[in-house]
Amino acid sequence: MRFYSTNNPQNTVSVEEALFHSLPADKGLYMPTPLPHLGTDFFEKIAGQSLADIGFEISKALFSDEISTADLENLTHQAFPFDTPVVDLEPGKTSVLELFHGPSLAFKDVGARYMAALMSYYSGRNDKEVNILVATSGDTGGAVAMGFHNVPGVRVSILYPSGRVSDLQEKQLTTLGGNVQAFEVDGSFDDCQAIVKQAFVDTELNAHLSLSSANSINIFRLIPQGFYYVRAYGQVRKWGKPVVFSTPSGNFGNLSAGAMVQQMGLPVAHFVAATNLNHVVPSYIKTGVYTPKASIATISNAMDVGSPSNFVRLAHLYGNDFDHFKENVSGYFYDDDETRVGMKRIYDQFGYIACPHTAIGILGLQQYLLDRNIDYTGVALATAHPSKFKPLVEDVLGQSVHVPDRLASLASRSKISIRIPAQYEAFKESLLHTVL
């Protein structure tokens, strides 16, 4: 397996290079080559397999030429001691894929823990320290903090927009200590992401530190996220109908992961890109014109991304062909009032408590099936446990929401963060002072 830049497909790098040096020098994004085709037999045999089982089988298809089968099995099962179950709302028609059963109660545990296992494997072989930089709009930071906490040879710096994450999300970022440091940025997620991207092309900073990213700009965040699309398909193929996935989308890494396993043979009939008011991709699908904008703050904060970096990957997977893109992806978006109404309707209709992001995914799925009037099996991705948005969910539904112990225990911990302006030089100075 090799990795090429979207800006220069002719030059390729190794698994280790792409893992630890997240961005190519030409400022493109890494993509794997060649993508293996898993074959019909593979998908007919996965019904009873767990996330870890499926992750191991796909990892073998991708990386067995670089990592032994025994090591792949060990690191994959180390990464996934939890599963990703499908819960039926309307059997055979509408389901949710629950991705919040990992330690941080969000879908990003899957990518973060797999990356941590891979980096630990390579770091153990090479005896080198790597500095992870990550920007978060909510859930990425918590997943990365918990996934990499106390991993030998790794230091983590998390940038998050001040006042734009929930209280419990912030506690996940700022209370672990050890090798995890939080930077509270006076700006938006887009500002945080821009700072991280600039750090990777700063030759002076890179001369001092070995930098890598755990954001979805790192291809190894996306690859394992494809595993749970396959796991979900194994759970719903029994209905014998075409399958459509609805993915709540912000930076579009999650949807890109689905498109990647579709290219590997997963029988996906269609994807729905469901967003909040940061709807640059649904607007692109409607108009054919891609116009990034400044992000807008919403109640579904983890999707508050106005310039999604993974749009490049998603378009690339569909040959940079608008018609081909539109054949495979539809887009819907919802404002905060529509999201609140949707959360209440989902609870009244199905008795299911959804966080605002999950609700947007379900709303997009329902609208797509209604618009097309087709008999598909629909799976909406449930990206976070509703307790991570406890005040909002309780206000909308008028009832209490249970907080799992592993999240409730954070409430009494003290926040520790470094407050900085949304300026690259301020971050660079603070990072060097902290690390060196």
C-alpha cells in the first residue's frame, strides 16, 4: 500500500510516512493506492462479525505487505474493544448506526484509537517521539485526547474554539493532563484548522518537532471509519434491499470514509450528506459551484465547518466529476429550529433520543427516502451520545438524559487550557514553550 497526494498522484509515500507526516509537501491530501477490491464473497460473510473482526480483515487487505498479520490482529482488537450496533427505528426502512460506544462517546473514537494503535506500533519500532496537532469543533478533541492519552512516544496538542463546544466536550479536552495539552482559541473551528495546517508547512517548527495530525486531514483517521460502514451493512443486508447511508457532516471525513469503502466494493446505493447551516456541500450538489464560507455557530457544533478540507478527497473519489458526485451523494441541511423540531419528532415517533447531529442525519435520511419514494434500507449515523449535549436535549425533550459514568466523572475535574488568540505565531510560540 502506498499513498499519493491529491495534488500530485505521481509521487507516492509509505504507510509510515503518510501516518506521521499528515500533509504532503505540496499541500494536497494523501490517498491510498491501490485500493483493494474486497469482492462479493467478503460482504456475504460479515453478518456476524464485530467491528474489530471487520477492521482486521480490511487492514489485512490494505497493509499486510508492511505489517504482519499477527500485529494487525493485535492492534485492531486493541483499538476496538467496543462495537458499533445498528438500532432499528422502522425495521427494514430506517435504522441508526450507533457510533458512540467508545470511551469518549463519539464516532471519532474509531479513527483516533486506530491511529493511536498504529502510531504506537511504529513508534515502538523506531524509538521516536511524535507531536500530534489536532483542531476540533467538538468530538474530535475528546476522542483524540482519550485515544492517545499516555501512549508512549506521543504528545498531543488540541486546539478548540473558545465558547463553541459543549461543557462536557470541553472537559474531555482539558482535564486529562499528562501528554495531552489543550489550546483554547479565540476564534472559530476554521481558525483552529488553519493554524494546524500552517504548522505542518512551517519549516522552522518542523525542524524542532516531528509533527503529525489526528484530524481527518490524516488519511489514517478516515480509513478505520470505513470499517463501521461495512459493519453496518453486515447488520442490515438481511432485509435484502439497497442500502443508503445518511452521514451528519462537518469536515466531510466521515462521508469520505464511506465513499472509500464504496470504492472497495461495499454495495452502497447512495449517500446523504446532512448538514446544519454550514451547507457548502449540499449547496454544491444543488448548483455545481463549491464556495467555502466562514463557519456559522449552531447547536450541532461539531459540524460548524465552513471550509471542509475533506471535500477535496470526496470529489477526488468521484473522479472530480460533478455528475458522478451527484449520482452518489445527495445533500440536505437544517437550521437550529428545524433541528430542535426534528429531535422532538424523532423521540415522539420512535422513542429514540438523538443528539442534534444524529437528528440531522435522521432528518436527511427521511427526507431523501420521501423525495425519492423508494424502498431502500436507510441507515443514519448516530455520531454522539445525547448526554454530551445534555442541557439542549433535556430542554428539547422535556425529560432527563442519563449520563454514562465515564462522562459524568469529568464534571468535577478542573479545566486546564492555554488561551491564545486566533493567530498562528501565538500558537507557535506557546507550543514551542510548552514542548521544548
